[in-house]
Amino acid sequence: MSCRKLTLVALTTLVLILTAVIASGCISSTATAPAGDIKKFCSADEIREYIKNNTQLAQDSDYYTDGTWSMDRMVVPAMAESSAKGTSLSGALPSSGSIGSPGYSETNVQVAGVDEPDFVKNDARYIYVISGSTLTIVDAYPASSASILSKTDIEDTPRELFITGDRLVLLKTGTSEISESDTPQGSDIASKVAMMPPRYPYYRSAPVTHAIFYDISDRAHLKLLKDYTIDGDYVNARMIGNTVYLLSRESVYPYNDRIIVPAIRENAKVVITPDVYYFDNPERQYDFTTVSSFDAGNGATKDAKTYLVGSGNIVYVSPDAMYVSYQKYHNIYRPIRGIVEPAMGVVQGSGGSAGGAALVSVSSIIEDFNTMSEADKQVAIAELKSGEQEAIRKREIDQSTTVIHKIGINNGAITYLAKGEVPGYLKNQFAMDEYGGNLRVATTSDVWTTKGQYEYNNVFVLDSAMKTIGSLTHIAVQEKIYSTRFIGDRLYMVTFKRIDPFFVIDLSTPASPKILGKLKIPGYSDYLHPYDKNLIIGIGKETSANDWGGVSTQGLKLALFDVSDVEHPRQVGKVEIGDAGSDSAALSDHRAFLFDKSKNLLVIPARVVRQDAGQDKKLSGDRLQIWYGAYVFGVNPDTGFVLRGTVEHGTGGSGYYWYGSSQNEVKRSLYIGDTLYTLSSAKILANSLSQINTTVATIELDGKDEVLYPVMRMVE
């Protein structure tokens, strides 16, 4: 990797440019680094030229009518005068010192020791919640005297927060308005610009992320410590110890005439201008992806790096590394000569529909697959696999791959480590897991061949250098992954098309993953959570056969899987909640899932739809009844789930089912001591864990309904 600095000297002075180049060791990156290795840009001009010459979208799309490129100027923020290590505030993290409960729940995270942000956090006494545009702190324990201590109005859009001791970190998003007058000649920024006259007056509105640090030692009166603005939209964050790692992203549009390199500012003053790194890999769309780190104790900046890579937002973080992934749609062998048109059922040659281009019929296997006999299904699968292998031999296969960048993190220091690439796409962050120095990845591949559409699932093992050392492919053909959970040297995976195959996959030998056993049952699980080493909890939807030979989604489903006999996993018990249209925040967000084995406590937020029997086989209407609240269970390892009670936040007709989410819909739950707290945007209800159906206190919040576009649904 060549050592290169962003040249921040006036381009009008050649001597200063040469001095900066020599001082930083800035030489041609393409001449010194092997293809595919990470490199560091030397100057604004170099970034501009690279994007100009390497963006596939700029070269191939219809945005350009004359084949020319317009980028008159590039704005590069002034280099901070201060060090990136922060300011003079004390780095010691004070303890809360307040008297609270003997125990409390924490955010349900993927990796122990790696905290994930959420819109609600709690400690032994207080609840901190973002509701609408307000940050509210509730003195929650004991519940009998619960009260709101403070409300802080937040400008722009508050997103998530962290809590550690007497410090609160608020993450929010907004926009930054930039016009020609913002960079007058002679200013610090203008002197860092590639000086070319603009073609027209410049105005730009760009996304920014704010990291705001508060001292909350007095919960009734928050004290602002730091407010940083980071260029780019908020993607995700993690906190390890007292170090916050923040990921932000800003799209780079090749048809813009100015591209602003990301910076971190405090009170409009640049404190860090991160180095910008890249790879010699053309992309259809480039993003500036910035990883920055902060000390939660004093709000000081620690480090920041920016990477010019593709667009993606699925992130997995271990205690030592951040894995940032994105999909890359490309031909993995060579540019394909034909364009697949699934809707038309043809493959059209490069000469278009005229000129004698060959038309190849696409099989109707996809439509017929669910109604085939098992023997016919195996024949169809063999045909599809043959079509894929034929395309590989002819080097004419088109599919997506997932690129994963591994970035080392250590007490705030950010270091790029390696890049890997695997076929297929990821479902979510739980499709990645680091174990024993390796990264395990589960993907779904969706490819088109002349035999038809071919879908299957894969498991890959990558070593510390992100090289693939083990693989298991073509799992559950014509199905896709709905949920995955890596636990030790096993992977538990649910795929779905018509039924729910629950797979147990052995990863004890990284080079040779293998399926140990599977269980096929109706329905599917969107999220899997360990009960212990032999039992897995799944939450998803129940399904049933419909009149058209397919399946229809029904109510919520809880399932308990026993995997003690890995070759023959079994379903110990299940619970169904509501009818079609019922939903839970836990299906799409693991942070909404509350489980504590020691308390025998499982809490599921639920929007329960009950259908009047008289409305059967008709379009849903006013007869649908909606219940908003939470179901509270205990778990019996031998028989499954035991209902302990429910907490109701509200009821209503079909209005919100059609048009959006009610402010009474429960999104999170937590416990402090002997009290369960369930949260909707409208209120917090406190209920005794010993008497779930008894509400001890109600705390009103400032939330609003989430109104969505109406979606029609046919009731089976």
C-alpha cells in the first residue's frame, strides 16, 4: 500500500505542491500497488479522475448524451488544525451513582460485548427513549413513582442512542446546505479546491450525520459536551467499551460537477479530514463510506477513515473488526452477450430483437415448482443445475456477488485489513459471523440461465485474509434464506418457499461445511435466538395451503427447536398468535426480541389481527379488529411456551392495518428489577413480572402514528 495524503495546498503554488508530495511520499498509486489492493488517494484531482474513468454507470448509462463529463470543481474540506485524538475534556467515564434495581435488561445484540444502538436504552433506574422528535428520560424504577425527568427537543431526525454510565450518545441525521457563497475565494476551503471556473452557480443539499455527546449526571438537565457533524447519511454504529464506532455513507454521483470529500466538523470547524482509500475495481455506483470513532466518556474524536466503495448497508461487528458488505451485480466470468428478459421469456442477443438474434425459451419451472411431485421436482432441479453449469462452461452467467470489507478496530484505531467476495446476497447482519479467526457467511444465489431462474443457498468460510477456504452450495434449491444464526461451530438456518426447512449445519471443520440434519414444517422463522446449546427459539409466520396450489401467510408463529440430536432436529412446541396480517417488530428487528432465561421471560411485541368469521372469503373491511400490545411467555424446554400474560396498549378497527402503524403498536420491551416495561410511541406501560396483566404505571410519550401508503390484501 502506497503512503498518500490528500494534498491540501493551493494549486497555484507549484513549490508547495511538490513539497507536500515529497513530504507525504505521494506517488502514483496504480504503479506501486498490486491490482485489487487498497490504495490511498493523493489529491482531490486524483479522486476526481478516478471516479470519472472508473464509474461504470457514467460510461454505460443514458445520463450522458454526448459522452462528455462535467466536473468543474472538487471541494475538499480544510485539514483540521488540531489532532484527531480529541480535546482537553477528561477521558474518564463517571459512574452513575444512582440507586437502581438489582437487575435490568440490555439491548438484544448479536455479539456479546459489542453494544448496538437503539431508540430506547435503559439502566438500573432510568429509561431513555426517542419518541418522535423528543428525547425523553424517565425515572422508571420503582414503577410506583415513575415520572418523566426531562424532555429534549431534537432538531432534524433523531435516530438512535447509546448509554454508558453518565454519558448519552445521540445519533441523528440532517442535511447540509452548500452554495457558491460557502466557498469564497481566499477561504480555507476554496484554497483546497481544484481551481476551475464553475459553469453555473452552485447549490447542494447533502445528508449529514450528527454524533452528539451529553453529560447526563443530572438526568433532569442534560449538558451538551460535543456535537459533531459527519458528512454522509447514517448507516449504523457500535460501542465497544467506551468507544463508539460510527458508519456513514454518501453517494457519489458521477454527473455532479463537484464532489465533496467527507469531513468531521464541530461547530462548523473541520476537526478531521479522513484519508480516502479505494480499490482498482470499477463500480456502477460509488459511495464515500466513512468509519469514525469517538470516546463516549469525553466526546473526543479518535480516528476516521473514508473508503470509496460500492453502496451497501449490512454491517457485522466483532470485538476486533467491522465487516462492511454490499452487493455487486456483475458478470463473474465475462460480459454477457445476451440480456435476460424474464417477463418476456427470452434471451435477447447483443444485436437486439432485429438482426437475427436468437430467442431462447425460458422454462416455466419457477411457476410449476411448488406443485410438482418430488420426482419431477428433482428432475427440474437437475435441469436447472445443468443450465447453470453450462453457462459457467461457456462463461456466460450473470449473477450478483457480495463484497465484504474487513476493517480492524482497536480502542478507536481504524485499520483496513482485507477484502473478500462471495456469490449471492445477504439477508441481514446475522448472515455473517466471526469465529476462530474466520468469517462465516450465508448467502442466497439467484441466477438466470436458458433453463430458467435458479435460486439456492450457500455457506462460505473465509480466513483472516478474507480468502474463501470452505463452501457448501446449492442448499434448498428454489428457496431463499429467511433467517440464520451462527452459534459456536454450528449454523442454524431457515429457508422457505412452501414449507420451512430448518437446517443444522456443521462448521467445526472450516474447509468442509456439511449439513447435519434438517426439519421440514409449515411456516417460517424470520429470527432465531438461542435458548441454550440444545434449544433454539424461532419467531416468524405460520402458513397454510391456498386454493391456487401455493401458500398463504397466516398469523405470528413461535417455535422451539430441539437440536440435541443434530441429525434429527425436532419442534418441541409452537404458538400461533392472530390471523393473517398479524405482525411483530421482532420479525424485522432483533432488538425488539426480549429473552432472559434466568427469569424465564420471553416478550414478543405484537400487532394482532382478528378476523370476523362473517367476513371470510371477502375483502377485509371494518370487521377486522386490531389488538396492540405484547405477549409474555415462559419457556418450558420439554413442552414449549407457556403464556404468562399480555399487556394491551390499544385496540382498533382496520384503519391502521390498511394505512400504517398505530402509535399504540409496541416496538420494544425491557425490564428493570421486578417490572416489565413495554414501549409504543404513545406510552410506556409498567407491569409487574409476577402479575403481567396488572399495569402499575403509565408514562405518556409524544409519539405520532406512522402513516403509510395503503396496501390491499385479500383475506383467505
